[in-house]
Amino acid sequence: MANGEFKYISGKNLELDDDFYVIENAVYETPSGESVKRVVMRHPGAATILPITNDNKIVLVNQFRPGVNQYVMEIPAGRFDKTDEPEAVTAERELLEETGYKAKSLDFFGSYFMTPGHSEEEMFFYIARGCEKVQEFAPDGGEEEWMTTHLFTYEEAKQMLLKKELKDVKTVFALTYFFGMIKSA
């Protein structure tokens, strides 16, 4: 069966105590004219950063994630909470805020939808090269208070991938992309 056009008909926002996310009960019309209801999370998007230090170490953060009720080792990332800020500037800011590192160069390698079945969140992926520690991490309360920064060699990061120790999909994707890029060079 060929793809057809879905039309957004209407939506009603659910009340949340959050300034950035909106949960919407949306109604769509299928190509055959049938109405379907779906719950959709409206999200401003995010920048994700794979930081590589001058001595070829990968910087990851370990932070508590309430959605899975556990600590998760992941690449730094942050939502676009400043509407007029370009994606690359958000990436640089989040890298500094979450790790205390600053990059000499920032290379964009794509933007992808993370969970398109229920969210419009689009993540913009960057590799930050030549990262140097320029300040201490300054937590912004909440979960960040307990976040820690970790350095891994390429081999250690590869082993975490192979042993399926990393559970965060953006991190698995970024590292897989990075190691594939190195291998093909």
C-alpha cells in the first residue's frame, strides 16, 4: 500500500507544570478519511554533543534519569530552551554547562527524530573536537546536582558499546557513527 497524506485536524493540550514540553491529544485524518487520536509530546528539540579531548578521550556524563528511574551514562545534551539561539551555540553552551569543557571545533553530523511515534523532538548531533577543561562543572540543581563527568579511551567506549552497557540511544548512535567514521577514514 502506498503512503498517503495524514492531515492534522485538531489537538487539545493537557495541563502540565512545565514551560517547554506540551502533551497534546491530537486528532489526525488518515488518507482513507478515518480519524485517529494520538498523544503527542511537543518538544523544542535538542543539541547533543560527542566530546573528544585533545588526548583522544571521550567525555560522557552519568546522570539520573527519572523516566527510567536510574543513572544513565550518556553524551552531553540539552534542549533548545533559548528560542533565538542557533543549534551549534546551544551545543557549545550545553557542553560547557554539563562538563566544563570547551571545544576547538564543532562538527555537525546530522539531525534525527528520536521517538517519532509520540514526539516531534529532533536532536542535532555534533562532534566536539579538541575539548579542554576550562571550568568546573556547576550543577543547576535537581538531577544535575548528582551528575558526574567521566573520560573514556576509544577502546573503553567501544567495549561499553559491544557489551551493551550503554542504554541511551543518542549515545549509542553517536558513538557508533563516530567509530564507523574513524574506521572508514
